[in-house]
Amino acid sequence: MTLDVTVWNENVHERESESVAERYPDGIHGAIAEGIETQLSDVSVRTATLEEPDHGLDEATLEGTDVLVWWSHCANDEVSDAVADRVVDRVHEGMGFVPVHSGKNSKPFKRLMGTTCNIKYRHGGDTERVWVSDPGHPIADGLPESFEIPETEMYGEPYDVPEPDRTVFVSWFEGGEVFRSGICYRRGRGRIFAFRPGHEEYPILFQEEVRQVLANAVRWAAPTEGAEAVYGEVDPSHRRDD
């Protein structure tokens, strides 16, 4: 069975910054999509960006999406409330959602978490070591005990999100900070995996371990069939005289 994956990116930095455009010539969405396609043979990947009608996330597109991977940063507030609500509704219906890096500040993720999702951060090219804290989790498949990202933006605790269902990765930065860099949730039928690495100033999204994590996350977040859900007023399912 083929998984239908949509990779969404605001595509602003690539159009406004020459250095980001040189680093990601096919856009950040292109780099993420390429990584998923390289790692997984049974996926169909489309991309969507902010400037498209409905931000490329009309009802038909989302209905046909098994997993939505979301990268955003400077234009989170430009996403329409209607599209954000549409994404949230689809997650509750079973679509997987994988916000990457500053996608934690996206309207859909913040609405799904019900918190500010605030952090502390620092620019400057810190080294990050990503530790696998839950080695039995499917998103950790094929990864070493830890891996290093040579240069990145630092994210530090506290991280204003609800307690995760599972914490798959924890990061340490050379300034001494730590961060829950790979966390899992369920909302309704949908699975959510928020992954910290992916800053636009560095070629992180081409790194093999990062691509492995995102491919594993797509596989894990894919919808499951589950049981039939029944809501509203119902007749008794059992009567005493049965």
C-alpha cells in the first residue's frame, strides 16, 4: 500500500535569502521530500507552499494525505485560520502530522497542543548531539545510540508543551542546554511527531540520520484502521431482558 505524503513549507527564506536558496536550491520542502523518497520506496510525495491557493492544503489535498510533514518559521502567522483548522480536523480523523524545527510554532501544532510551545533559543552554530532516549521506538529504527549535528540553532528547555506520550530523542548542545528534540502524541485518531532539527541556515535536512528519522516518522505516523467510532445519542447496546 502506498503512503500519500504531503510536505508543506512556507518557502519564504528560500525566496528572500540568497544563502538559504544556495543551500536548499529546491527549497526546504524539496530537500525533505527527496529524503523521504530516498528512504522509503512505497510513498507518493507531493509538496505544498504558503503562496499557493489555500496554501496548497485544500480539502481534497488533505483528504488524500496520509501524513503531513510541516516546516515553517517566519510566516507562521500568515497561515489562515481556516487552513489551520482543516489540518487539525484531519489529524483528529487520523492523518499523521510531523512538524519539523520551527514548525512547533505553527498554528496547527499549537492548537493541537493547547499551549504556547515556547522555548529558549540561541543562534550561532552550536554543535548538537542527538541522543536516542527510547531505543525501542519505531522512529529510532536504524539509528546509532547518538548522532551529531555539527552546526545548528540551539533550542533549550523549558519547552511549553504537554507531557509527551513518548520522548524518542533528547538533544545536548555545547552551551550546556538540553532539549526534548523528538516527541510523540496522539490526538483523536492521529499521530504527531515533533522533531527539532532542521534550521534553514545549515544543511541539516540533507544529513543521513535526520533523513532516517523523518522517514521513520512518516512510517510511524501513517493512519491506522482502528475501530469504528460512534458519537451522539445511541440506543442501549444491551438490555436486561436480552
